[in-house]
Amino acid sequence: MAQDSPPTAHNQTLLLPCHECDLVCDIDLGESSGWLQCPRCRHPLMRQAQSDQLTPALAFTALILLGLSLLFPYIGFEKNGIERAMTVTDAAWELAVYHHPSLAVIVIATIIVIPALYLLSICWIHLSLSARRHLPGSLLLARWLPRMQPWMMADVFAIAALVSLVKIVAMAHIQLLSAFWTFSGYALLLLITVTRMNTVSLWQRLLGNLQQPDSARSGLTARSQGLIGCQWCGQLQALGNHHCQRCHSTLHGRHPLTLQRVWALLITAILCCFPAHLFPIMTTTSLGQNEPSTIIAGVMLFMRHGDWPIALIIFTASVLVPFGKILALGWLCIASRRRDTLDMKNQMALYRITEWVGRWSMIDVFVVAIIVALFQMGNILTVTPGVGGVAFSAVVIFTMLAAHQFDPRLIWDQQQKLPPNTQPEHQP
């Protein structure tokens, strides 16, 4: 039952399941005010719930900076006496004008809409925590907060703007206008806000401390005890429940088709890789001459101009990361069925890096959006998006979906099936 003001958690011990390895951990809330980790896989579990005024303040400030970023011009340039300035929304608008509405939706959703909803949700939830009763929708918003996090890419867009500046600084005189600085501040505050959020602690503040099943024991997996843990609020409950009895989120057991779904998404991403790298990601038209540019051609252009760091960033984000992520997820799927001992520390590090790094591949798409928004000068110079950008966005999205679909508990389950003398040792 919901509690308006959760009890103090000093010197209280809780049993909390790790949603990456399924180990039930004995957590002493009075032990530390920092992040508490799973002793087996080192996954951060939670930190002690406390009254937090800084997080909503950061979220509210980020919203103000976002509003200012939408009101003023972002980047301006001057070439041959012609001046032009773009706003943040122009990066999506010009893509829609050139018959790429899907790219426009991706850009506007990932840098404005989803982050704004996330920040508004944080403000509303913390307002609810300070009220005598929960405000309407606060529990629903708390369930959606962690689901929105992977799709917020304002920081990626900010880095893409810097890459774009290096790419066009030799072509025109560039001006960083007021929205550039407010958007950079917004992206930074959004990143700080996300790092401060922990769903288990948030649910502890919303609904009070976790209910402890009498049969639960620490040091064993939840599944071996006939239990399942909610990955959002951390509540242990009987295996077989489809929705959490505490926060009502959907519970994720080991679905028999999990690996098949991951493989299907990876194969789709591989198929999208061919048009992404073979077709132009943008086309430059100058005085009637068309010059299409693929991803690799863009990397080679930076190298010819001596901009090796930028070439390395683009090559890493657009080539190494997508293909590396596909290979890594493919290996993890294979590892979850292998019958020999694996170094689980390395397997979990590979999984976490793969899950985190995928969104940065969107740099190339954002670079195209910014350059298309800037270079609309009629017959003198015009840049239009190509179908390669749509295909590359699909690669990024499908690999991200595959990473979030993969369940790392499958690898731990497989290792648990090995004979006792071949199981890997886990340092507490």
C-alpha cells in the first residue's frame, strides 16, 4: 500500500535482486550514502533514498535553458556576402522539407520531446513527494522515467554540432549564437540529472520500503528461490507474476523467445548497414553540380584536410561502433548457450559497454541535420539529406533495441548449469 512519507531507512537491511545477474543481495541502507553494488556482477543497485532538492532544481533549470534554446538562433554563418542562421528546430524542419519526415521525427524526439517529457516528469514527481498526497499520474511517470533515458540524445547533438563546425569552418565564417550556449547548458544539466536518478530509490520515496518475502534469502538467485525481482522498483515476489505487486510495472522473466528477438533485430540492423554505407548520407549541390557523400567519403574528406581527430570520431561512431555492437550482441547471444566456463567479469563489461555506446552513433545523423539546416543557399550551395541517413538511423535504432532486449541473466543461468568444479568463481 502506498505511503505518503516513507519511514526512515537508517540501519535497515533489505533484500534486493540484481536485474543483471538475478542474485538476491543483502543491502544495508545505513552502510553508505553512495551507490550500493551487486557483490557478484558489480551492477549499481541503489543508493539510500533521501530528500533531494537538487535534482528537481537541475531539471527545472534544464527546462528553462531548453525553452531559451528554441527561441533564439543556434548557429550562423556568412559566405560570399550571404548570411544565414539556423535554430535547433530547423535541424528537423529541413529534413522534413526534403522528404525525410522519419529522420525529422527522430531528431526532434530525441533532442527535444523525450528529454522535455523526462524533465517535466521529474519536476512533477518531486512536487508529488512534497505534497500531502500523491499527485495524479506521478506513479505512471515514475514507471516511464527509466524507459525514456536511452532515447535522450541532447548531449550527442551537442557533440555533433562541434563536429559540424569543424566540417564547415573552412567553407564559411561561423558564428556561435545564443542558443548554442543555452542548448549546451541544457544538455549538460540533462546529463547530470540522469546520472542522479535511481528508480529503486525513487520508488522507495514514493511507496516506502520494499516488502520482504519470508522465503527470500540473500546469496542465492531469485529464480532458484521461486521468486522474481522487479527491475524498476526492486520488489521480490512470487515467480509467475506478470505485473509487479508494488509498482505495477511489467515483470520480465526469461522469455523463451528473447534470443530469437535479439537475433531478428540484429539481422535487420545488418541488412540496413548495406544501404547506410552504400548510399549517400547527404548530397551537396553547388552551381548545378551534385556531389553525393557517403559515410566513408566524409571520413576520407576529414583525413585529406588533416582533421584526424574528427575523422576518428566519425569513423568510430559510424563504422566501428555499429558493427562492433552487432558483433558484441551476437557473441552475448552465443555465450548464453555455451557450455564452458566464461569470464563473467568480461562478459558483463562487454554487455554494459554495448548498451551504453550505441546511442553515440547518432552523431553522423545529427551532423547531417545541422549541415542541411545551414546550407540552403539556392543555386550557390545547397545540401540535401540522402537515403543513407535513414538507413543508418535504422541501424542505430535496431541495435539499441537489440541491446535492451537482451537479458544478461541468461548468461548467468547458463553458467549456473555447469558442474560445480567448472563454475567461475565470483569475488564478493
